[in-house]
Amino acid sequence: MRELDDLFAALSQSSFRRRFRLAPAERKYLATRGFATVLRHARELIAQRLAPAEPAKDGRQTPYRGHPVFVAQHATATCCRGCLEKWHRIPKGRPLADEEQAHVVATIERWLRAQDRQP
């Protein structure tokens, strides 16, 4: 797995990844529900949609909007197993270990907290 400072430095060089921002509705959702709830959702979504060895609809399973976690997944390249392999150095073809799932959630949390500090 890639260290988060190194990962975020690399993501900052990607014009595709840099373009993601929380929309007003997603910011409101985060403010209303709070980080604890949104991160619980993140853990559940990762366990269901990303952790299996061969996720259903891999590469197309993460919507681009509708929940702060979805936006964060695209911004942090935690949206599919291909992106996890390319950006996070987590191989495809096997279930994600608990430590890898925690890494994904920590990545999402870091991005969400940075977004929360922006005006």
C-alpha cells in the first residue's frame, strides 16, 4: 500500500482527480450527518462494493455524485479495483484485507476533511 502523503502528492498531479469537489448538497449531507456517520457509510460501501476479489460491475460501481463518499472515491482513486491497483498498489483479484479497507477509508476521510476546510 502506498503511504498517504505520497499518494496525495501523486493525486494532486492528476487533472482528473483534482477536479472533484463536494457539491452543496453533499457538503450539507456531511454537515448534517457528521463525519462519524459518513465514515461509517464509507466502511460499509467499501466492504460491499470494493472489498470482494471481483466486485460486481468493477470499474462502474461508483456513482460520481449523490453521497460525499462517492465523490471522495473518485478524487482519491478508491472507486474501483483498477484504480486501487494503479494508485494505491493494492492488487486486484483477491479480497481486500481489513488493513487495506482501513487504508481506503483513511484516504477517503483525509480528502473529506480537506474539503470540509475549504470555503
